[in-house]
Amino acid sequence: MRVFLLLPALALALGAPAPQARAAAPGIVLVDANYGSAGDDTDFLFRLGMLEGHLIVGHDLLQAGRPQLALPHFGHPVRELYDDIADYVQTHHIAPFDTQLIRLEAAVARAPTSPDTEKQYQAIIATVHAARQVAPQALRDSIPEMIKICSETIDAASGEYGSSLDHGRVEVIVEYHDSRGYISYVQQEVDRLAQSYPDAADQGILARFKAVLAKAQWIVQPLLPDPQPRASVGQYRAVAAEAAAIARE
């Protein structure tokens, strides 16, 4: 488990200015050295997808009237993922959006049902989508490469699901929701590809991948799951392996 910088977003909810520095306290490691290569477009898209997945599931929970369950998913993007893409953001001259993420978390903490909070959510989603456009179009438009990224995201989702279970029961709900958010992002990306590429061969591989994705979606379909999980960790891992097999073709 990595250790992350904790940002005082709740202070923003009380009207304090957003923190400008990202320095760590003594003894705190912000990010592992092998994360967030400034030149790795594939890694950037993978991590940006997970960041968006957190935002998606957080928004789903807000819409369901569960702000306390939603709040961690507006904190995780800046505490657990932004540092992984910060070098890429700087190297590729993308406007930094960590402060925007911090302000959204503060808005969710302060006024989860406010129209302004919804406006901030929609704005950060637009920012994330704009940042994604910086990655080479040839990569973003490559169905084989994007399926690899999506399969890796399903694998990450299966890991989060495993972390949510204890003695065969869903006990750590935040990890379950991480998994659900990642799968929601994958669905969004696969739908984008399916709408953009009508070629029969492309549609064929996407249809096969969608069939595998549907299995993962079913496992984490309930936003508020029963303690008894729909699948074991092994079953979810098997779904991730199916996705990876398609990606290797």
C-alpha cells in the first residue's frame, strides 16, 4: 500500500484558501518512483480513467442521497491518483487541475446537494476529458490499445473488489465502490469506441469485450450491495483474465 499526502479539503469547506504546495510532511512518501512516467501516454490514460471512475461513482452516490459514502471518492483522485499523473500533466503543458479537484471535494463536504456542487462536478469531468485529448489520437483511436487499457482497469477493479471482502462478506464499502467506478469508466470508454468505429471487425472484438465487461458489471451492479457478495474474488479475477486474453490477441 502506498502512502499519500493528505490534503486539508475540509478546511476549504470552511472557506480557507486552497493549498498551493504539495510538499510532504517528514516521513511521508507521496508516490512510488515507478509511477506516473511523464512520457508514458498509456499509463496516463490508465490512471486518468481510474481517476474518472472515482468521480463517476462518487456522483452516483450523491445522486442516491449518500453523501458520506460519496465523499471519499472525491478525495481519492487528488490524494491517490493525481500525483501519479502530475509529471505527465507538467511535461505536456496540461493546465493543472488538482486545485479544481480539491475544491470539488470541499463542495461535496459542505453542500452535497447544491447546484454549485453539481456544476463543479460537471466542470471537472470536462477538464478530465480535455486532458485525455492530449494523449496521442493514434493511441486513443486504437481499439487494440484501448482494450488493453480497459482490461488493465478491469484487473484493477477486481483487486479493489477483493479488498472490499472480508471472510466472504462485503465489509469495506469504499473499496467496493472503487471497483464499481472503474467498471463504469470502462463501460463509458467501450461505448465511445463502439459508436466511433462501425467496421465489422472492430465491432466484433468490441462485442466480445462487452460480453466480458457485462460479467464484471453484474458483480458490482448494486450501488448499495448486500453483505453477501454476488461473486467471489476468484470469479472476478477470472473475468479480468478473460478481458486480458482478448487484449492480448
